[in-house]
Amino acid sequence: MIPYGKQNILQEDIDSVIEVMNSEFLTQGPITPKFEKELSNYCNSIYSVAVVNATSALHIACLALDVKRGDIVWTSPISFVASSNAALYCDADVDFVDIDINTYNMSVDSLEEKLIQSEKLGKLPKVVIPVHLAGQSCDMRKIFELSQKFNFKIIEDASHAIGAEYLNGKVGSCKYSDITVFSFHPVKIITTCEGGACMTNDKSIFDKLYRLRSHGIVRNQEDMENISHGSWYYEQIDLGFNYRLNDLQSALGLSQLKRIDKFIEQRHEVSNYYFENLKEFDNIILPYQSEHTYSSFHLFIIRVKGNNSSSRKNLFDKLRNNGIFVNIHYIPIYKHPYYSKRGYKNLENAEKYYEQAISIPIYPNLKKEDLEKIKNVINSNQNFQTLF
């Protein structure tokens, strides 16, 4: 089987974890702070808070921006459900902004139009969560400009996009956002098994993120409400969570981070193969890449031309039947039963995208013979070809 994504683990990664296992600390030791520092250095942000997964990062990001009941959060419908679930965890309302049919990211035009309409109704969002689908950044400068005009905060869901660039700056620098969230799931660019992080340049936001990931507890006198009883004393001042990343996982993350640029270079080698070898297939739409971005290529999403989803299904089934484990990223969030019961309307571009999209394999060290097989299966699907 050829998976759509796969981690890259070397002996040096294993050795880094074993070293921590032989140390005095397995969790809450020196390695997680070191990992956080290296993440900030890499992304050119001031602060980093490592957590157990990107879902928890999104959750505390919303809480750090004071999202609560009565607030509204907007995000993209083409994302994993965690992007919107995080706002629901805070008892806020969620709505969706249609995507750009070329980049598959949140459409700036749709966002602006929705903001203008919502301002008239007095229902502007408190937070907007753009999602950098497949590793290509949204047009963050324009979204930031809208945030200044309509007074909302921004959380970049960059779960796919560590190592990516926008306007020659690293995603995660938070130049155009309040918080950026990363994922370190095994199929992502680097892995800590499970894991995630929040990046920010705001000290007050960092302080709250830091507390929330560890039960809302503080240990420094200047943060306490009462006079310390002694060196053992601590206080819970927020309702926080046990979202800490342990030192074993952080050791793996540190080791992986040393190779991140190589990983992305290898992903570009795979994407270049696809761009070169699939460009003549009239039934395939290759992913558009903005001149303002440098994608981390977490995913390589093609679209299958056709008037309905049967065209996509034919190719999807043919690839899987040949041992190529393609996937769909994603079902529009509002189509899931939990959300559809809330009465969301279909969004035109999101619907079109969903009928056509397939994620084909991309990861470091994907073999040339596997790439040839993927190309040949797509090309040999005669029933698929005759639909056009």
C-alpha cells in the first residue's frame, strides 16, 4: 500500500527519545522549553507554547482571545472539524466563509462580502480562523487588513503549514495574526507522534496560553492573587487543561525540526513530478500555487473534472483498488450531521471542490516507482477518461 502521507523517522530521532528516557525527566523537564525556543527561532515568532495536539492548540487559542458564549467565530468549511469545534468548546457560535476555488483557502472576497453584510446585522465575528489548506498560506495580509477594519482577531490554522512561507516570511511569525497553530501529527511536516503548538508575539496571550495548557496554574508570586505560603505554593487562576507536551515527544520534535527544510524540499520534488507528469491529463486540475506563497505541501490535492462526484469516485476507487491509499481532504464541515442539524447553507465553491477533490500521496522519500504507478493508474482509468 502507498499511503497518502507518512512520517520519516531516522535512528537519530529514536536516539533523541532514548536519551530522554534515560534522563531524570520524562515530562516537564528541559526538553519541551528547548523545543518551544527552537520553534520560535525557526518561525521568527517571540513565543511558542507546545501542546498535546493541534485541536488543544486551537482550543486554548480561542480561550486566550476570550472567545465565549455570545461570540461568533468564522472559519473555512474545507478543513478538519477541529478548526470549528474549538470555538464550540468555548460555547461560541460558528459560521463558515466560502473558499477560493483556485487555492482552496478562505476566499478574501467572500470574507469581505460576509463582513459587510454581518456588520449591518450587528453580527460580526470576534475571531476568524483561516486554514492554510495543504500547506499553502491564505492571503493573510488582506485578511489582516480586514481585521483592522472590522475589528476581529485572527488565529491561523497552520496545521498543514509549518515550514511554509508567505510574502517571504515564515508561516508562524504571526506578522498578520494574533496566534498561529501547528500540528505535529505523524502525517504532517514534522512529527512528535501527536502534538501541536501555538505561536504568538503577544506577551499577554502567551501568558494565558501557558497557563491554560497546564490546569490554569501559576507558581510565580507576581501572578498570584494571594501571598505565597512557601516555595511549594501554587494557585489555579483559570480553568485550564492538561494539554502539556511531554519531553519524550519534544525530543522527537527537536530532532525532526533539524530536517524540516529537507522534508519540504523532498515534498517539492514529489510535487514537481506531479506537476510535470500530470499536466497533460485533461481530466485533472492541478493545485494552483500563488506567487506570494511557498507551500510546505502537506497534501497534494488534484481535482477531477466532471459535473458530479461520480467522476471523482471512479478514480478514487481505482486508485485504492490498486493499493494507492488516496484520501479526501475534506468533507465540508457543515455537511457532517452534528453541523447540518444547525441549519448551515451549502457554499458554492466548497461544494464544487468536495465533488472533485482527491489527495494523492506525497511525503519524503516517496519512491520513483510508486510515483510512476500513481501516474499510470490515473492514466489507465479508461472509464474515468471517457467521461470527458
